[in-house]
Amino acid sequence: MNYLITDLNIQLNGHKFGFINNLLLYAEKLSNDNQFYFLTNNSEDFELKSEKEHIRIIKLSEVQTADINAQKRASIKYWTQWKYIKSISEDLKIDKVILLEFDLYQIGIALTRFKFSVSGIWFRPYHRMQPENQSIQAKLNYFKHLIQKKATFIPSLLNPGLKEVFVLNDENVKSYFGLLSKKLFYLPDPVFCYEQEENFDLRKKFKIPDNNLILLQFGHMEERKNNENIIKALKSIPSEIAKNITLLLVGKFVAGYEQKIKSMISEDTGFQLITYDQYISDQEMEATFAQSDVILRMNLNFFGSSGVVGIAAAHQKPVIVSNNGVMHDQVMKYGLGKSIAPEDTEGIKNAILDYYNFPEKRKINGIPYLNSHSAEAYAKTLFGL
């Protein structure tokens, strides 16, 4: 059987490379009864490589890349990408295409026919969405977004060539779709474990006092990260306690966002705020999680899964997550931390104080979560082997 596994939008600002690279590592362990082709965008930022005879790495050509990049509208760009995926798959006589970002190609799947079967990971499903607030405008925006999502998803689902749509960490996904649920499946959000950077000292690097509680906010920094409400919560903590708390924001900031966050801090702010506007290596990331105390993931208007929860579990660190969506379900099921409404500054404050006052709560048992969310479990489910 010939497989083509593809992601044409890999950037090193998240775990997109890890998703495809770990599938390659798993495929290397398999017998050569199957042939695996890995198709990616052409970039110098990352490299897939394998010496196994049953594995072949393909990058888009410069001409194909230029054609895609010339498209200004996102819908046309992803339609163009889909045409190349389809053409390459037909040339290679592929039996099964695995899309590591199904969301982008729903229109292409809906409007074309193909001989190979298609499976994909649906990163932004709409069934867990909720209005941002109870205002009429927020509700109208919600229904508009919902209609747009359904208008592309349902037609793609009706294509007989689409066999499986996987949703990360949503064990109840089938219950939301009734008769349409036959093609929807749960996929464990994989935890990719890397070696820690040797001799890395987080407190020394950022001049964090030895006794301070470190709250880590990690990843792409934007409004959705909810740092404003976290800072408001910290400001409400008595200064004699707050002076022993550090909020550490690590990740690339969108333009102007770091300045906005810093403008919320004054000379009499009790806690320590540190921002680090950089992508960091996997090794430094592991060490940063290992040396922090509590991991924050209370995103606004976010209902899907997050790899941050898995990294925290790997290092036995508790998380504080939003109280809706997939992350809430997983954190509650596996006892990984606390779940708070992202706008509830009083609840955020109390959760932080609980971890401050009771240090024994800063270590959780992440082993059950790791065992059920391993890279191998993820690969086996996607490949169907």
C-alpha cells in the first residue's frame, strides 16, 4: 500500500514539524510491505530525512512554491495546494493520503473526485464553538462563523473518497454529528518528548528569585492567549504574596502585543513579569517546562486541543486551562490541573493562590495521560496499522 503524508505549511512556531517527523520515525520502524511518501513545503527551516528504502521525502519545487505563494486569497492558495497534492498522489499511484491539516482542503475535497482515499486531522472543528459573550453582536458573529464552517465541512464529508476525519483529544466528537459521525474519529493529541538542554538554568537566565512561583505561558503570543486577564488577576493578589510570583511569557509575539502587555505593568506592580519574544529549541522548551511550576493555557475563544497540556504532563506540572472545550475534558479526566473561565479574574487569582499556598499541588501524575497520548498511539491511529 502506498501512503502519502503531507503538510505544505510547516513552520517552526508550533508542533507542526513534530506531527510529521514523528510519523516518519514510526514509519521507519515498519516493514517495507508499505511505501511511505512524505510531502512538505520547500523550506530551509526544517529537514525531513530517512535512509529507509520504503520511505521517500518530497518537497514542492520552486515553481510549485512560487505558484502557491502568488495566490493572495487564502481559499485560492489552499485550492492550489490541493491540486498539487492530488496531482502528485495520482502520479505516484497513492492509495491513501493523510492530510495533517484537513481544514485547509475541505473545498478542494468537496469539489473534486479522486481514486485514492483521504484521511485528515481536523484542527479547527466547529462543534465546540461558543459565542465570545452574550451580546447580540457576538451571537451573530458566532452563527455566521458556524454557517461558514458547515458550508465547507458537510460537502467535503459527502465525498466518498474522504474516509476518516480525526479530531484531536475529543472523545465525544461523534455525539455532535448524528448521521454524519460515521467518518469522524478520536485521535490522541501526541506528546513528543525531547531531551532537555543540558546546564540550562531558567531562574538564572531570566533572573528569577529562587523562591518565586513561576507561571509559564508558552507559545505564539497574541490576544487569544488571555494574558490581560491573567495580569489583572495577579494585580489583585496582595503585594506581599505577589512579589514571590513570576509570570513568564515565552514565544514569538505578534506586532505590538508585547508593548501592550508591558503597558499594563507599573512600578508598584507586585509580581515579576518577564517576556521573551523568541522561538526556542525543543530542548530548551523541555527544560523551561521542567523548571517552571504551573503552566497556563486559558485561551480566549479556543475549544480545541493543545500540545502544551501534554508537555506539562510529561514534566508532572499542573496546568490551568479554559473551562470549555477539549482541554477542559482532558484535564478533568486525567487530573492534570484546574479549569477556569478565561474571563474570571477572581477564579484565576484563586487558582494561582492555591498553587502558591500548597506547593505539594504543583506536582501531578501525568503518566496515565502520557501512556494514552504517545507518539506511537497517534501514528497507529492515523495509519490504521
